[in-house]
Amino acid sequence: MTAGYQALRESAALIDLSERGKIRATGEDRVRLLHAMTTNHIEQLKPGEGCYALLLNAQGRMLADLNVLCFEDHLLLDTEPETREKVRSHLEHYIIADDVTLEDATDALATLALEGPKAAELLARMGAPAPEAPYATAAWGERLVARLSATGAEGFWFILPRADLDELAAGLRRAGAAEALPEDVRTVRLENGRPRYGEDLSERFIANEAQLWRALHFNKGCYLGQEIVERVRSRGQVHRRLVRLRIEAAAPPPAGTPLLAEQKTVGEITSAAFSPALSAVVALGYVRDPHNRPGAVLAAGEAPATVVAAEPA
């Protein structure tokens, strides 16, 4: 058990997320465009607020996920490193006569996360603001503090000029934060059932199958892919779902490992990690009905795999 893993579970740890894509949208039509292109209600956001949303194609398949942060003069789109270029090029394709400019600010801005059950206490000791609502933001000098999480634990992200990154990290360490390694972050996010685009989410799957209800708004009107999302929801046509699993094994099976019921493949694992705290493997995977109910016992190779929750966090 590493110090970073323990801190993420018991206190607070630093996570360097500076490679995440950060795209600034400006112009009078920025809100209208993002509202028409994403699954959540962008038009109702006020400065200092934000939301989680998906970009879909016309077939309802997931192109990327986004944290959308609203400010007086722009929207800031935060996305996974792997989808940085995809998000920008996809949105630019739909800018025709709109007053919208997209600026890739990834190289100018760093992102440093502080996550764990005592993250807010540590922020208070440093005199930093701690926004209360999910996806809310607050200014701290030239730094921005956003209530976001990569692991599913309580978390706050600092978005700041890259030149300021080392100074902030040193201050947080002096205040008592440990440093989490990528494998620590991955394990804790799977313990908390938090899916990640590029592993658990991809263009293979439609939004309904991923069950990311916090990203979907069903009363906002039309958006790209909305017809598929609404049709599947109204007709109850979801036959496989992303679920949380516990596997009684000492080593995590690789992504793509089949999940079996009575020797028949009923699903597959998308990501897995060994949990020192649980002495078992924690995983996410897509499982077909009726085997995706809590308590259902499947097989991942020779190991029993139990569905512990019927949807991700």
C-alpha cells in the first residue's frame, strides 16, 4: 500500500492532471453551440457553475466526456488527454456562421488535483476557497479552484498558469498532502466505480449503456445524438450496462476479458485493478441483461466476479 493510495482513501493527495485537454470557447454563440452539441443543459449555467457532459455522434455513441465550466466571458472545456484534439475538431466542424472561437489552452494551463476525504480541510489550512456545489468554481488569485474529482472521492482541482504549478504543489505538500501515483489514482477510481473515457467509455458504446445519468439532461431539447438517447430510454432498449464488479483474484484481468455465465459470454471487463484495502480486484465492465443485477455472480477466467452495483458512480 503506497502513501499516495492511503492518502486518497484516508486524507488528501495530489494528482497532476496537467495533460488533460483544456479548450476555451469564446464568442456570443458559445453557449448556444455547446448546448446543441452536448448532452447536458449548458444554457442554464451561470458564471461560477459547471456540469458534466458527453459529446455524441449522430448514432448516440460517445466521442468524449467533458467538464464544462462557465465564466462571464467564456466556457472552459476540460477533457481527457486522448480526446483533446477530437473535441476541438468535432466542435469546429459545426461552427459555420456562429460567433465562436475555440482556443486550445492546454499548453498554457496546468491542472493539479487535491482529492481525498480531508481535501477540504487542507484547503482551509491554506486559505483557499472550497466551492460547495459539484463543478462549481472559485477564484484564488490567478488560480481557479473547481470542485471536480478524477477518483470519485471528494476533490478539488486547481487550474492555473503552468509557471505556478511547482509553487502550488510545494505548498500543498507542506500543508500535508501526499503525492498519488497514476496506479494509485486508477485503483481508487475503480474502488469508487468512476469510469474513465478511453478505458470504460468509448465510441463502441452509447450513452445509455454507460448509465452516466449525471451527464444526460432529458428536458433540454435537441442536441446531436439526442434522438438515439431518447429512443433507447423511452423504449427500454438497453441490453447491456456498465456495472461495478468485485473479482476474487490477486491480479487484475486485462481489459477485454470475457465475463461468463454458465459458460456463455455475457459481458467484458473494461478496466480492473487490485484493491489493497479490499484484498480483491475491483473492476468496471459491460454486462448484458439479466446478468447485470447486484449480486449476480459471473466468471472472469477462473475467478468469481460479483456485480456489486448496477451502475457506475
